Amino acid sequence: MSNNVFETEEGKGVVNEANSLQSINGANQLEDEDQQFDELLNEFQNEAEQDDDNEFEDQQLVFDQSDDDDDDFIFGDESEEDDYDENYNFKDALKSAGNFRVRNRREKLSTSAKSYYKRKMMRADNRELDPEVRSNLSKANEAFVRNDIQVAQNLYLEVIKKDPKNFSAYKTLGEIYKQQGKLNECCNYWLLAANIHPWDTQFWGNVAELSAELGHVDQAIYCYGRAITSDVKKSARYILQRALLYKERRQFGKALDGLQKVRILYPADSNIIKQLASVYVEQKRLNDAINLYMKVLDSNIHPDPDNKTSYPAFGWAELNILLELHIQHHSWRIGLNVLKLASRWIQNRTNETFWDENDDDAEYDKERRPAILAKVKDAGLRREAESKFFDLPIDIRFKLGSLRLGLGQKEEAIHHFDFLLEDEEDIADLHFDAGKALEEHGYHEEALTFLTRATLNDEFNESPELINLLGKCFFEVGDYSQAKQAYETLLENEPTNLDFKLALAETLYHLGDDEKAQILIKEVQTANNMSKERKGDQVEDIFEEDEEETNNLSLIKTQIRLRPKSAKLTEQERSEIENLATRKVLEKFGRMERLEESINSGDKTAVAAWMQLAAPLIEMFTSVKNFFPKDKNREFKGIVLYRRKKGMNIDERLARAYNLLEGITQDENYSRHTLTAKTEYRGLTYDQWFYIFAQYAILVSKFEKNNEYANEIVDIAMAGSVFIQDKKKEAFLKLLKLMIGIENDEHNTTVVSYIRYFLVTNQFSPFVCRLFFCCFSSGVYPWETFTSYNHQKFFLRQLKAYDSCALKKKITGMAMVTADVKNVKLTKDHPDLLYLYANLLGGSRSYSSSLVYLNRAYKRYNQDPMICLVMGLLHVHRAMQRLSSNRHIQLLQGISYILEYRDIRAKGATKYELQEIEYNLARLFHMLGLTSLAVPHYDKVLAMHDEFIDDPDYDLSFDAAYNLSLIYNISGNSQYARELTERYLTV
């Protein structure tokens, strides 16, 4: 057993007990300190309420305040004399010593007096302290000097309990907490101390700086306000710091006011100009920010000797900021002109205007520069230009490339960006920005050059934005292995990001890993069904909790200012948002086009990926109200946006009205400019948008079997005027509705409605007549709908209308002719209409009437196998009716027509037609009860079964086997019937 007590169980117990006791004591001590601080704060507040001498006039204080004039701090009876009164009278003192009554000379201090704070300071510093307070304060100071912090802290707290307005106690307590690293407690005690000495502006400034460091912005703003005096020059530093805090709080008006005050004092300070410009940018006043720097540039280039006002120097740094503002404003050409003007002035080349004859940047290129200089006729000017410095700093060179890229001059832009690759300095940020700009313009291969260079920097190497751009570019250039690596890295950091998952799924699909791609796509589909609002609420709650936790540490609470939801965007912001949306739309559509070939081959993974890409595009399109007007018949004129170039006051509006009455055209400055998109929206033509809607509906119906959702998509597309006003698009959408109706077996509603539309709009069309047959599948319900009396009446009217056009005379009961048949030579009979109407009558068992119309068709089209087959069946069915005039003749006629059908159908027949012929003959004899004649034909059908192994949908062997099994069962040969069943009808 070890002799060391810490190694025994008993020793461990003792140590643990001691540690727990120590932690409990420490926690209790912290709780006691917090409780003491709260008690002191309450006492301070109560004292402030009761004291007539309240100097706290600012309504932002957390303490309760009084509006009365300030009085002295009075301890004890109010009738007692203050021996520190500056109006001390020796005579009155003698009277007092002799116990004579002395007139009270005590007067209130006037706050308007110039010496108000001076006299207050004297009173506060010279007032007599309570003996106990004086003793404790002395002991506390001694303990603080000898670094006995805990004793000093307790004594200072005792002093504050007795004398809540003891400035030195509060201030030193703050120092103690500062040494302990408890900066929030230090700041709070210093704030209390500052309120005791409101005239100490330097101390207020110290409290403000500490509050700002701790993130107590509103408290810092308040303290800076107390530190600022009427002497603006003396308070300039505080005004500037407060303005920066106002900017942080997004109170830009107050920030601007403070910065402008400081600028008046220091007009040559470029940092103040920079801060002013940043506030203008935050206020969405890019023009003001640009004008601010343009005035500085103009003052430098054209100084006014009569104006003694100083101004900031304009150098490369200022030019860099100015060009950045022009790039944000998308004023590419103006920015380019400013760059050339300023750079020539900085390099003392203002007389070299000959460079402007060519729209390039040869003046900054040592390779192209000599060729231009050789054309200069003035030899002196040429020699002077050759001797001067012309190169640009790398930041300005990058801005020049960005401006050229904005103007669409790719080659010139990349030429400037290439200088970044030659620079030996660490400029990874510029490499990244160049790659990002090129990627945004669709130059993915060129962007990779700069993005990969940026990865060499440790700071950018793990940047999610950089990796995302690399993934996009690798994917676009077809390097799917690198793209996969990039997206996998992104998902490691953000495993729930749906965009990254979908991008990785596409990449895996192109690499042939369909299984993993399908898993990722299903994850995306599942995640899309979750509520986005709930996610937003959770994020907002977390943000508010963090704000509240930070806010609880300061005495003056920081107000959480929420931006108004209906904040108006500037035209520049709208343009930037629109450009970003356009880039995203084009990127997604490009990815969809690459999947098209795989979709056509039926690849389900490609289909799922395509649908995930198309879904947000459809949602984006449907959110535009201009596409879905209440009046669909109103002509679509594009997406219209109105803006007035210049606001007009009442006089200008009246003048404009008079001018219009007089017929005078309105001035351009007051015109309403219309921005329209008649042919495309966000980079895609309306034909491409229609393609997205149509294909999405088809894929949803075919692969997801969700006909209800597919129907909703088609309804949305049909509600869009941009689609429905195009007759071809309208017809295609209605064809989709017809397709979905057939899938849902809505024969009596949707199918009838939309097939009738095609019959009316394509009157007498043989194709539409055949399409009518395809809309009704086998079964009792479709058969009843097909042979309905309404259809018979409709097609009879159509048949009469055709006969009217062919015979060129009106027929009673004919339909209105909508087809343009003026220049069309019509035959006497319309075989498809006759055949269709005959089938409608035959389906309702009106065989005789049906034969009348088929005989008309047979006269001219007796080589049509279907007409022969149906005529044969009509004669056979007529013979099988109870009331038949000559059953045998009718059977003979029917069989002869069917044999004629066989001969015609067999000419040039494929395996499909040959099997069809044998099956129809077998079915005919089977129906007549001639099973001995039917069996050989059924056997021929079964003999062709092996030829349809790869195409079972058109194989009639299963029907033939079933019918044969019935025949053999009735004949008593159940064993052979079972063999047929097991061979052909068992899975």
C-alpha cells in the first residue's frame, strides 16, 4: 500500500472533497460579487432618485433621473454648513463658534454659469467624508497598493455601501476587475463612476472605448456622446469613433453627420473620405461616393490657387477605390476613362492623348507600346513618352482587366489578368477575384488558371467559396474526377447543403456511379419536402439568443434594430440580383442539356437529376406575376418595368401637362423608360422555358407516376399568357392534358374535352381521327364512352360538313366548317371519317347502319385491310343476331371480307402483321364455334412466340394460349390445357 495519501482511495476522497468545496466557495464568491454589484446598483439608483442635486440629464441612462437643478451632496442635516463652500465668510464662522444663529448663505448652483462644472468639481472633491468611509477608503487604497486585491475589493464595496457616490471607489474597483480580466464588470463600474463625475470627458471617452471593444455598441455611443463637448476640434476623435459606431448600427444618417463634421476639421485626411464613401455605399448612393472621389481627383488635377482649402492627395490607393466603385456601379466605360485619366496624371503623362485613338490598353503593355509610339509624328513627344514610366500597380492592373471584362472584351481582360500570374507577391485574393469574375462570365477554362493559383495560399486553400468555384469549373470543362473531389470536400464541411449534394450526384452520374448518384438525389428530394420556414425560425432564434447573451453584460442594453421587410432596392441592386439570377439559370440549364441524351435513353438517375435542376427554375418562373395576368387574352408584351429618369416638382408637372396639351413632345429627362423582355427571361428564350415545363410534366408522369402533380404543372403553364397565346404551345399543353387524362382513365371528362378540341381545331384531319381511336383503351367503361350518342352526333355532323364541302352544297344538320378548304381538292369520300363513324355505330350494335358507311369507304379504298376486317366482322356479327334475314349469306360475306383482309395484310408483312392475321382468323372461328378450324391458327401464333422474346408487349401468344386452354378444357383434354398454361401463362 502506498504511503502517498493522494494515491489512496481515502486520499482521493479528501482531495475530491476539498476540490468540490473550493469550487463551491468560488461559485458562492462569484454569486456574492454579483449580488453585491446589484445591491450597489440599486442603492445608486435610489440615491439618484432622492438627490436634488442630479446632474444626469441624458434620457438614455438606464438609471432613473430627475429634472431638477443640481444641488450639493448633503450628508446629515441640511442646516449644517459646508466648510468647503467657496463663499466662506469668516464672520459667519465666528458666529457659529459662539453658538449664534448664522444666516444660511447656501445657494443653488446655476447650470448656466460658466464655472458650473468647475464649482461642482470643487464641491465633490472637497466635501467631508464620513470617518468610517474615510477609514475604509484609506485601508482599501493601501491594500490596492500592496496588491492585496481581495481585501481592497471588499473594502471598496463597503465604501460604496456607505457612500454610493464615491468616485474613486467605483473607478478603482473597475481597475481591479480590469486586472482580473473581467472587462465587463470593469466597464460597468466605470460607467457608474463616470456618471458621478459627468464633467470628466476624458474618462467618458475611456469608458466608451472599452464599451466599444466589448461590443456594447449603444453604451459606447452614449458614452461618446457624454465625452463630446461643444469644442468640436477637441472632441473630433470621439465624434469620429461615434460615427463609426453609428455606421456599425446602420444608422447611416447620424454616421454621415459625424463624419462630415470631422471632415470640416481635417479636409485633407483621406481616411475620412474613405469612411464617407463607405457610408454612401451602404446607403446605396454609389453616385455620391463616386462624385466624392471625382472631386478629390479634380482638385488634384486642376488645383484652384484662389481656394486655400486643403484637400486629400490622390494616388494609386484612391484610384483603386474609385475604380472599385465604378465596377460596383457597372459603369465600365466611364471607369476605364477615369483609369486612363488618373494614371496618366499620376505618371505625368497627361499630354499622351494619342493613345485614345485605339480602344485597347497598349500604353500599359511594353510589347504593344513601341508599335503605337512609332506612329507618333511628333519626335519630341515620342521620345518623352518612351522615357516615362507607364506600368501599373498590380491592383490597378486587376481593375483594368475587370473593366475590360465588363465591356465584353475577353482577350484584353485576360491579357491584364495574366500579369497576376507573373507577380511574385502573395496576391491570392486577386487570383481568386479574377477566377471568380471569369467564371461568372462563363470562361471556365480560363478561370481554372487563376483559381488553382489561389489554392497555393493557405488562407484561401480551404475557402468553401473557392472550392465551390473549382468544382463548377472542373465540371464545366469535363474534369469530373476533380469536380467530385471538390464537392466531396464541400459536403464534409456542409453535409446538409442540397446544392452541393445535387452537384455531386450529377458528377457521379457522369463518372458512371449511378447507385451513389441515385442515393444523393433521393436525399435531396426528401430534404426538399421539409419546411423552409421552420429552418429560418431556428436560425433566427439562435441569432437572437446570441444577441441577448452579449447584451446582458452591459448596463445600457443594445437595441436590436430589424430592417424593414419592405425595404426598397435600388436600381443598381435590382440589376445585380437579376444578373446573379441569370447566371444561375444559365448554369442550371446548361447542366440540364448535358443530361438530355441520357434522359432520352431512359436513364432514371439522369431523369431524377434533371428534375431536381428544373424544379427551382419552374418555381422562379411562376413567381413572376407578369406571366400570369388575369386576362389571358391580353397580348403579352414582355416584362415591363417603369422608372422616371428625373423627379418632377409641381411646377414641372404642370408645365409638362401644358406641353402635352399643346402637342409638344415630353423631354427625355422626364420620360418613363420601359424595360421589356419580349423574347427571353433571365437568359433563356420562352421556347426554352416552355420546354422545361413540358418535359418536367412528362417526366413526372412517366417516371414518378404522379399524374396529379404533372397535371398541376401543365395547368400552371396554361395559365401563362406567354405560352397560351402561342397556338403551337397551347396545342402541345392540351395534348399533355389529354395524355394525363388517358393515364388517369378520365375518358368521359378530360379525354373527351381535349380530343374534341383537336377535332374542332383540325377539322377533317385524318391524323386526328386516328388519334381519337387511340384515346380509348379496351374495357367496358372506355367502350361506353367511345360509342356514346354524343360522339355519334358529333361525327355525323362532321361527315355532313365534309360531304357539303366535297359536293359544294349545304346539307341539313352539318357542322360549321372551320377548316380552310378553299384551295384544297377534296375527294368524294373521307375514308377516316367514314371508318370512324362506322365503328361508333358498330360499337352500339347498329351493324346495318355501320355497313352503309363502310360500303361507301370500300368503293374507293377496297385495298385498306382495316376496312375489310371491320366489314367482315360487321357481317359476321349481323349474322349472329337473333333477327337475321339470311344468316348464311351474311356469314359468307363476312368471311370473304376477312379473307380479303388476310391477303392484303400479308403483302410485305412483318412478324407483327403475320401474327395478327393468324390470331384474328383463329378468334373468328373460335367465336363461331368452329374450334377445329381455330386451333391450327392459334398454334401458328404460338409458333411465333420465340420471335417476340425481346418485344413481349406486341406478342399475342399469351392470348392465343389462354384461348387454346379454354378449347382443350371444354374438349376434355385438361392435361394439354395445363401444359399450355404452365408454359405460356405462368410467371
